[in-house]
Amino acid sequence: MAESRLIVLLKKSKSLTQNLFSSNSREWKAFSTHRGVSTASQSRLSPTLKTSVTRSCIGSGLRTLLQNNCKSIYKPSSRNFSTVASVSAKNNTEGLKLLVTAGSHAQKAVGIWLFVSSAWVFSMVLLGGVTRLTRSGLSMTDWKFTGSLPPLSTDEWLIEFDKYKQSPEYQRINKGMNLDDFKFIYWMEYAHRMWGRALGIMFALPFSYFLRKGYITPQLGLRLCGLFSLGAGQGLIGWWMVKSGLEEPMSEYAEPRVSPYRLAAHLTSAFVIYTGLFWTALSVVMPEPPSESLAWVQGAAKVKRLALPVSILVGITAVSGAFVAGNDAGRAFNTFPKMNDAWIPEDVFKMKPLIRNFFENTSTVQLDHRILATATLFSIGGLWWSTRKLDIHPAIRSLLGSTVGMAVLQVTLGISTLLSYVPVSLGTAHQAGALTLLTLMILLNHTLRRPSLHLLKTLPSVVKTV
């Protein structure tokens, strides 16, 4: 079809050229009359000028003919249109406030640095979970902001071991522990602390370099300074949490453990830092969301209204897991779906005031976590179901499906951890699943952002197809 139209177009062009050359004098007279050139003046004009005017007439005719016929020859496919729209969105940064200056190379370098920092925080959360599950968190009885060298000689190890022997955890739980067992829990806690300090160095040095190179805008610089301050404060929160476990319990029958409130604060702070770093990294490498038509933008806005409350529920469920760990509630009821022989244990409302049940009562804490986890699973499934018929970008649809799959996997890990009496491997995998699910929700909400006004003006109503 395109070839036949092109042949017809060329024939028309040839015919137009012949007609224009054959009626050269007539066209010249018309042009002269239009421009107000007299007959006497025409005789004084050079043949070269007449030829140039004639050629302009030919060019004008050809342009008009090509514009009218090429529209019918080329109809872009959806794939071509998507590619062109994507390239246009990338290249056209006018009116868009970028977080990184100095071009795409700087953008890529800063983005990689921030993604690596996010992955480092992710590993910190997992290492913290392993430290808690192996009961290693109370092995170091002192703390220095700048850190300290580990024991290197036998005498230094014995000094640290003697400090630990004075703690309630040793006297009530680990009495009789040998030096080799103590070394294991000490190294776990020491690695967790040093990994956090190494993150601070790894973050600060590239940050200083990028500032000196002028890559980072003031807006990004302020955001990263805030995240760095939160990271420094995270170390203080960690020691504040550990200190609560070094104090004598209120009851002689209670096991020494850190305060569940402080543990939840420590975990929540880590989630906030991770969310901030990951969101910022996405904003650096993807300043505009994937938007190739106004219809897809409108569909994304509808999904966002549902995704935001679901994301909040995912965060609340993850934080409730800290209270389960802080109260050691995971080992209290190791049956599912019932809690031992009852759907709701009898002692759920035994504590006074009533609000303490939600944070300190072992039965209630685990029941709350089960309810929140189930609600999260159904909410994510409902989000996917309600958006099936919406006209949305394929990337958003893929993210919705991945989130549903991860939610199912996370619930499965939770049940398996519970039934297995919380082994270290499954407990760590369950915590990693919670952070992975949170990661997918962050990515989904970032993809659902509204494009800039400049990009909106360039988008067609719908994605064109053949």
C-alpha cells in the first residue's frame, strides 16, 4: 500500500514540475502582480532571480503535496509510538526540575550510589534480624559513637565476657555459657554495629565528591543531609534499645529482653531511611513516570488513590512484626489458623489499661499481626482485582501482579516460620519478605506519580494503534 502511494506521489510531483516550468511566464506574472512589481520592472530583473522564484513555487507545491499525502502513507504502530514518546520524554527536560545536573553521566553515577546505599540498608535490616534471632543483641554491654576495636587477645575476650556476666541475660538465660559461645554472639552484634558505621562512611564520601563536582542540586542535597542525619540517629536509637535489655526486668520470672517499643522505633527508623533512599534513587534515574498517553495518566491516578492506603497498611503490618519480636510472641502460639485450640485466646483483654494489650500482651500482639497480615493480603489482592479493566501503563500492571505474588509468598513465609517455631533461616526470610513487599509498594507509588505539566502538554489522548 505504501509503495503504490509513493509511486502516485512521484507522478504527481513530476506532473507539477512540468506544469510549473511550462507556465513559467504566467507564474512569474502572477507573482509579480502579487508583489506589486510593474511590467517595466520585470524586464530589468535578471533571469537568475526569475529562476529562483520559479523554484520557490515548485518547492512550495512539493511541500504541500508531500504534507497532504504522507499523512495517509504513514500510520505509526503502538510500538513505534511508544518508543517515540519515551524518547521524547527523556530528551525533553524543559520545565522539569532535575535532582542531578551535569548530564546523564552524573545522573547515572548518583543513581547507582543511592541504589547501593539502599541495598546496604536492606542488608542492615536483615543482619539486625539475624542478630535478634540468635539472641546476640545484648552481648556488648557498652557503646561508643565512633566504634571500637574488637577483643584481639584472650585477656581482652575475658574482660568482655566478664562484663556480659553481669548482665541480666547471662544470669537468667545463658548462665554457664562458655567463651566460644560468647564469641559467636559478640561477633554478631559487633558486625551489625560496624556494618552500620561502614554505611555512614560509604554514604558520606561519595556525597562529598558529588557535591564538589557540582552534580547535586540544593533540593537533593538537603534531602540527602536529612537522610544522613537519620542514619546517624539510628545508631543512637539502637543503643537506646539495647540499653533497655541490660536493665533488670520488673518481674523475677520475666526474661530479659529489649523494650518492644524501642525495638519498633529502631525498625521503623530503618524503614524510613530505606524508603527515603530508595525513593530518592528512583527520582534521580526516573525524573518522569512512564506516561505515553493522557488515558494512561488518568488510569494511574485512579490506581494511586487505592495504592496509597494499601501501602500504609503494608508499613503498619511490618512495624507490628517488631512488637511480635519484642514480646517473643512468635513462639507463644505455633499453630495456624487457630491459636492453639482457640480462634481468640481468653487472655486477649487481660491487661489494664486496655491499650497495653495491643503492644505488650503476647496473645494480642500475635493476633493483631495475623489480622493485619491477612488484611494486607486481601487489600493487595483487591487492588489488583479492581484495576484489571483500567487503561494503565504495562509497567504498572506488571508491578501490581508482582506485588500480589510477593504478598502471597510473604504470608506463606510467615505461616511456615510460625509452625516451625521461628528458626533463624525462616525468620530472616520473613523479615526480608516484608522489606521486599515494602520495596514493591514504593516502586509502585513512584511509578504512579503525576507527570510534569510540560510532559502532559505533549501527550496524546490515547496510545495510537494501527
